[in-house]
Amino acid sequence: MARKEIAPSLIVSVLAFLAASLSAVRLPDALSEAEQPIIKQVTEADSPHAGFLDAAAALLNADAEFEKFVGKHGKVYASAEEYAHRLVVFKKNLVKAVEHQALDPTAVHGITQFSDLTEEEFENQLLGLKIPHHLKSANEAPLLPVDNLPQNFDWRDKGAVTAVKNQGSCGSCWAFSTTGALEGAHFLETGELVSLSEQQLVDCDHQCDPSQTSACDMGCNGGLMTNAYEYVIKAGGLESEKEYPYTGTDGKCKFDQSKTVAKVANFSTIPINENQIAANLVKRGPLSGDHFSYNNVFIMKPVLFLQQRS
């Protein structure tokens, strides 16, 4: 893959924006250097410009930040050439972070464990969702009324969502999306939040979509949530993550039905409509969904939820 250099005009425009922002905004003096994180993901900031300043500061000191990044995330590169290449990718991603931060000061963009990957590498390694051309529609959810929906609603505040999980370099996002909704549905029915086994899905689920038999769940090579729910129904349930822990690699199926802690009675697909998604989120529980990154735009794909048994 040919490497592209960062356009000088882009760097100049970014630095000009930084200079203008610095003239109007100053970080609190009371914070030490260690207490001013370079990049924060999903955080609140006292200043609407704080995230941008963090990202821009990292760009201005990119070589040092890359050394910290390598140490923090245990990165090992095979050669000096690979190290240099990853540094270039890292700098380009920092430029993107500054650009996006400037476009949306309310968000926080910047350095993550994936900052040395190109978009193509990230998608190939981590985005494993397989969308058939004609998604099975037999389980379409009925339309819900959308009047009087709350402006803000977060199932995490109600204890229905487990802590953030990391799929590693396995393309198993579909499995995490599946367990996330099932964990929420199980909580709403039992009052108990149990972290469920993604590894069981990776190892044991080879279900295919009835409308497109080539769209099958294939462990770290991708899958589809509708297939996964069909598998869980047929298998008789999922084990807990504690009993069947995640390894992030394809393995031999070790499912023990006697250790099942959650089952699926049925599921439904929701239309790609923001009002219907919001209504189902509030009235039905946590949803299962996924997204693709394409030219830095996140596009929501069909969303699923688990209906509670009556």
C-alpha cells in the first residue's frame, strides 16, 4: 500500500486553528501535566475546546506521543521500517482527530489502541459484521408510538449494561453486539446482570441467514446478529463469560448446555428509523446494533432487540 504524506496546507490550517483557539481558551492552571490527559474517549470537558486542544497538542508532539503509545499498548514492530510506517499512520490519525474535534467540539477524539492502524486495516481486523443483501424480515417488529419519548435515556444508569469489553484483533463485533442486547434483556427479566460468553458464539455458532446462505457466522471472520440469535435459540442458550471466557481466537466448541445462564425466546428486527430505534430502546430495552466506518462516517445498520417473554 502506497503511503501518502500529510499535506502541508492541512497542517498549516490545523495549526492556525490551534493558535486562534489558544488565544481564547486556556486549560485550568490547577491541573498538572499528568492530570491533563492527551486524549479522552467519551468524556466530559469543562471547556468546549478542551478535546481539540488535547488532540492538537498531541499532534505538535507526535513523536513523543507515539513512544508513549507504543509503551502503553505493548506494540512491537518487526523492523525500523515498520516502526517508521506506523509513526506516519499515527500522525495521520492525529490530524484526523484534530479535524474532527474542530468540527464537533462537544465530542472528544484522539489516541486509542488502534491509532497505528489505517482505516482499511481497522476494518479488516475488527469489523466482522456480515450484512446479507436481503436481511431476513420475518421477525420485523411492529411500529411503536413515538410520542412523549424522553430526550435522554441510558440503560447503563439502570444497571442493564455490562462494562466495556474488548474484542481484540478478532472480527467478532457481531458476537459482542448479540450478547450486549441479551445481557440487557436478561437483566430486565431477572434483575440480574450477567456477562455472557462471546467466545461460545465465536467457537460454536455457524448459523447462516435463510435468505442468503453465504452470509454465515464465521467466528473471527465475521457474522450477523440475526444468525446469532437463531443459534442461541437452537442451542438452548448461552453460558456466562466466566464459564466460557473470551480468547479472541477461533477455537473448538466447548459449549455445555448444563451451564446455560440465558436463553432467547424470540427476537425482532427494527427498521432504520431514528424514532423507532428510540422508542424500542426506551420501551423494550438495550438494542443490538453495529456500524461500519466509511470515509470517517459512521453509518448505523439494522438494529435488533429481544422481546421479553410474557
